[in-house]
Amino acid sequence: MITDPSQVAPAQDSWAGLTTTVRTCTACPELVASRTSVVAGVLPAGASAVDVLLVGEAPGAQEDLAGVPFVGRSGQLLDSLLAEAGLQRERVGIANVLKCRPPANRKPRRAEVSRCRPWLEQQLGLAAPRVVVALGVTAAEWFFGSGARIAALRQTVHDWSDRSLVVTYHPSAAIRFGPRGAPLAALREDLRMVARLAAAAPGTIGG
Ligand code: URA
Ligand code: SF4
């Protein structure tokens, strides 16, 4: 068991450098054995920082094959909701709590989340987003600890290391509950709030 985070995730000085290095991570043996790729996360082409960083749970089957986050069904819904809110996918960065797909899309284990934690911590520093969006319970727990509940945390702009943090449902919950379900309406509403926060001048957001 590795306990020193610098052994799992040596400090990187750029997002690109981190992307290269995380591909060599072998800290979770079960995930290493079944993964096709390590899905580091993406910034818009040419960008070294972003206004908004979305944080999901872990790659699914499509993402594992493509090596890119949110390209499957959840990603397609996310793309259309981002566009609807006026937040083009090209303008936001995307990362996940885990960089490797759990077999059969099971929930990330606590030990996996804590091993992978220093990678996302570094990404949050490197991408320097003004607004961070936690998509779903796994991401919400990453920020708030176990037992975090979306319904209780959404619709508030939280402060996290001097960044604005918004919590909302995962697109897969919106898909699961259907087009008339509450999670889709909430996700749509929350991404509009994110767009407003991202458009506000630096220093005027928060609260
Ligand atoms: N779900 C996630 O949480 N992340 C992805 O990248 C894809 C689906
Ligand atoms: Fe490393 Fe994270 Fe993949 Fe585990 S999930 S092997 S910590 S990159």
C-alpha cells in the first residue's frame, strides 16, 4: 500500500506533463489490469488554464476506449446542456475523480479515490479554474467528504480553495431519471448558473 502521495503522483509543472505522467500510474492494480487507457482529462486545445473545470466520477467504456472523458452517452447529454447554457465544451476543462475505468463501471472504491486524489489536486492547481463543477455524488464526496448529498449542496456557490465550487447531478442520473425527471431539470439549471459565474468578472463571483 502506497501512502506517500508524491510516490503516486510526482509533482508536475504543466497539465500536459501531468497527462503524460499519469498514463504511467500503476497505483491501482485491479484497474491497471482491466483498463485500455488512462483518461487523464482534457483542456481546450491550446489552453493551459480554464475558467471552468468539470469533475466527473471515472471513465466509462467509451472513455476507456477513446482515452477522452465524457464521450459516451453522458458526454453527449453534457455537451448539449453545456451548449444550451452558452458554455461551449471547447471552453471548459474536464477531469474525473478516477483516471482509470472501474471494471463493469462499478463505483470507485475508497482506496482508489484516495490513491488518485493527488492527480486531481494537481489538475485543479494547474488548470486554475475560477469555477469548479462537481458532477454527481463521487465528485461531491471528493470535495465534501463521504455522505455528501447533491440535493443539499446544489444551488449554492461554495468556496473551495478560493475557487467557486458548484455541485450538481451527474448526467447519468439525468439519463436514468428520464427527460421529465428532476435531475435533468436541476442539471440544466445548475449549468446555467455555472455559465453566469464564468461570465462574471474575476473577483465578483462567489457568495
Ligand atoms: N462518467 C464520468 O463520470 N466520467 C466520464 O468521463 C464519463 C462518464
Ligand atoms: Fe493511478 Fe488513478 Fe489509475 Fe489508480 S485510478 S491507477 S491512482 S491513475
